[in-house]
Amino acid sequence: MQNASNRKKNAVFILKAAVAAALISLVIGLNYFTGTENWTAQQYAYFYTYLAGNTFVLYLVGLGILVWPLLCWRGKGGAGKVAAFFVLWLGLVLLTADTFVFQQFRMHLNLAMLEMTLLGGGQIVKFSAAMQWQIAFMAVGLGGAAAFIVWLAGVGGGYVTRAAVTAAGVLGLGWIAVNVLYAVAFPVNNTVILTAAQRVPMASPLRMTRFLLKTGLITREALEEAKAQRVNASGSSALQYPLQPLQCRKETAPKNLVFLFVDSLRGDMLTPDIMPNLWTLSQERDSSRFSRYFSGGNCTRTGIFSAFYGIPSSYWQAALASGTPSVLVQALQKQNYQIGTFTSTTLAMPEFDRTVFAGVKGLRVLPKAYPGLDRDAASIKDFKSWQQRLRKDRPFFGFLFLDMVHGVEFPQDEAHTVFKPSLETVNQLKLNADTDPVPYFNRYKNSAHFADERIGAVVDYLKAARLWDNTILLVSADHGDEFNDNGLNYWGHNGNFTAAQIQVPLVIHWPGRGKQDSDRRTSSADLTATLVPEVLGCTNPTTDYSTGTSLFAKDGRTWFHAGSYAQNAFVEENRIVLINSLGMLEYSDQRARPLKEKRLPPYMGQALEEMGRWYKR
């Protein structure tokens, strides 16, 4: 058993090592900047305070878990010091590597990036002889730095110890301060703080908006004011999106545009018996049906983001931090469209009012306070009332987002219970691999059937109001829903990237376009690449604002990006390449079964370029 004196000595050793490593990390952190940033002094101060505090905490935890037991082992510290050297050296090497990865791709290092770099055969990074020598010298230099830290941490003396304790206190308080600042800055969209925090590796800043509202430290008025903010002229935004300002010619006879999205609606629901109104619409002369259309995400945030922005959903945090609206909304505003949103759930969760529609005034952010299905009816009613009040000399864009299918809701009477047997209630906790999915799936189909009635009501209104011949109506969904389709006990969404969760319907009524059905693979990134130039008259290359191609193009890409809250997938025809939440590469077939063959895709360099293209250099 080690005595108290030795335990204190070991604790001081770890504290000194963590402090020294954090200070050296500040020097390494200089490499996160290229000299082209138009940052304020406050942003630099925030970044370096956060970087130092975060690395201090990470080293303190890492050394405490991995080194402390060895330091205390039989009262001898030799093994502990050797372990400390390798922990410190590895940490410094990874931080240095992260600075180079960030400069090139504007994303932080993860295990997938390491695998692609080391095993990618030069597809991602090609190491010349000069680079290899430079890397070797850097590794040796960082090893020397780690050895110096171990030596310094072992130096006795009250002055060194007091200095280390003082520095630890400053670093710890700084780390707490930057987290509190972020928590306050986030709800009011303070881009100075939010964009600086994005550059810190391994950062997971604090959020406490509800607490701040309850305590009165921020007000609803402050939140409303922040929603209208756009990227300011100081250039604090991390995004350069689009790459060049939109150049849009004035349309002589602009068409109205209506998006009607149904939350969680699967692509295979579009059949004559399940959704007869939508099916009938898809068969009309000026309507096109895209039978192999996929969402860019398996959850609402990523699905809607990809549809409106046309870029990978990995840009979500940057768009939110900077208040950068979607290119579709920017183009609508350039063409003087009247914009209205009519969602059955709040537009502020996810924060579409601060991303997709940032800067648009007078949005309907909160749904009407009706229970269940009545919110969908209220959304459609509000859309009608809004449209009737609009100026007739300007086109309009309406976004309706219905929630009934997400809640698997429908009037449970005989007339609406079309598919049987159907569950009367759903208990998610009882679902497992042995659950018979049919009654639950029938309930879902009944909900989709009822949603189809709502879609029919919108179509009838546009026709009755004599808007049909001058309005493009796009009916789709944010993502799908799984009912253990693949036999792996997945229920709902945000679980994988199989067709059950990301294939959604797409029907477009486009007056004058004719019927152009498509069975080629398309994705939500293709929406902006179609609508922005063809409807809104913008002449920029689509690569300025989208990774997609026109929905009506004859040839498409062999893969597309899809994301979730913490994962990025590259969906091919027969397999899915996934960067999981731990930053590791996974390979599976289209039914989410792991594949033994783990060949790195030849397009991976292009994929990473697209995931970094719209960050400022």
C-alpha cells in the first residue's frame, strides 16, 4: 500500500505533466491558422483559452486513468513515467496531425481519417520522400518534448509545484469560463464565440438554453432577435457558402414553389392503395416521380439540411454557428419570393429558423397548440390563410411539414383503419428482434394513408385557388422509418443508412415541364442543383453551392453522402461506407451486414473535398 506522501507526489507529477502538455499544445495550435482568417482578438483569445483548458483536462483525465495505477504500482514510478511519456507523445503527435488535417479538409482528425491516410494508397494524402522525412523529424521532436515534460514533472521544489498548481487553476477556470460563455452565446447566436469553438479539437461545449431562459439570464426577445441575424461583415463565419455570391437573372414569369414534406415517410408508401392521392398526382401530365430517391440523412435535421443546402449535413454546426441560410432560401430572397413556413412541430428544434431560414422575418416558428393530428390540419389551414393574404404581384414559397406519420397517428375509426391488423397503441420499449412487425407496420401504413388525405387537401386547394398551373409542388420526406426490415432489431430511424431509413418518395408537379419519371438513383442534394438554376434563374456553377446534379440528368453519381447526428455515410449501389460516431470506418452491404472486403472507395478524396469545400481557407 502506498503511503500518502507518495500518492501526493504522483498526483503532483500528473498535474505538472498535464499543465506542461497544455502549454506546449498552445504552440502547436498556431498551426490551426493559415493567416487568411479575419478573426477578432476576442476570437483568438477564446480559441487559445479553450484549446489550453481542453487539452489540460484531456491530459489530466488520460494520465489519471492510464498512468496513475502504474505510478502507484508497488511504490515504484518507473513504469508510470514510461507510460506517461508514450501518452504525452501520442497526444502531441495526434494534435499536430490534427492541425494539418484541419488546414486541408477543415475537419478534425478521427480514426477513419487516419485509416484513409495510412492505408489509402495515396488517394487521400500522398507522402513524398520529403514529407516522410519531415514527419520523421516532427515525431522525433515531439518525442523530445514529451521526454522534457516527463523530466519537468518529476522535478521537485516548492516553487515549481506552486507554479504548476497555479497554472492548473488558471487552465481549469479558463476551461469552465469558455464553456459558460459558449452556453450563453449559443442561444443568442454570437458568431464570435461559436465559430472560435468549432476550431478546437475534441471540444464538446456546454449548452443550457432552457436553464438560462428559466432563470431570466436570457430573454425570449434576445432569442427572437438572434434568429434574424445573418453572417456579419466581419467575416467571423467559418463558412464560405455559396463559394461565390449568387448571380440570378430576373424571371419574367416566376412560378410559385411549395414544399410538402411528411416526416418519416418511406419511399415504398407511394402505391395506389396506400397513398392514392399522391399516386394520382404522380401520374399527371406535368408530374414526375423519382422512384429511387434518397434523403441525405436518416434523421430530420440532416434530411432537411441536405434538401435545402445541397451540401453534406456535416456542415450543420458551422451553418448554425454562423447563421448561414440555405442556398435555396438565399435564391428565393434574391427573386423577391414571399416565404412562409407551416410546420406541425417547432421550427426551432432542430434549429431550422437559425439555419435553413436564417434571416427570414415573420416565420411561423411554433405550431398551433392543438393536440396530435389537429396540428397537421392547423398547418394546412394556416398555409391557406397566409397564401390568401399575399401580394399577387410576387411569387411565394411555402414549406409545409406534417408530423402524423412520425407519430404513427391516424383517426382510429373503421373508415381510416384500412390495413389490418393494426396496433391500437405503440410501446417502443416492448419492441425487439422477435416482435411481429406486421401490426405496427400496418398502423404506419394507416398513418401514411391518412397523410395522403392531407396531401390531397393541399392539391385541391392549389387547384381551387387557380394556382395549380403556376405552382411547382414538391412532395417528399426528411427520412424513412424502419420496422426491423433487415432483421437486425432496428426500429424507427437514425439507426443505419439502409433503404428503409433513407429512401423517401419524391413527386414533383412542374407546370410546363411534362412527365419525366426517373428510376436512377438521386438524392436530396440534387434538389438545389435542379431548383436553384432552373426555377430561380441562378447562373452560378452548381458546384458553388451543391454536391448534386440535376434530378433530370441522364447520368448520376455512383454514390452519395448521407448523415446522422454523429455519423457520415457514403452510400453506393451495393454497399455503405460509414464513418461511425467513434470516427472509425465501417463497411456494410445494403442490409447493414458487415462486409469482409474493406476496400477504400476510389472517390474518397472527392468525398473529403466536398466535406471541406465550403469552409473558409
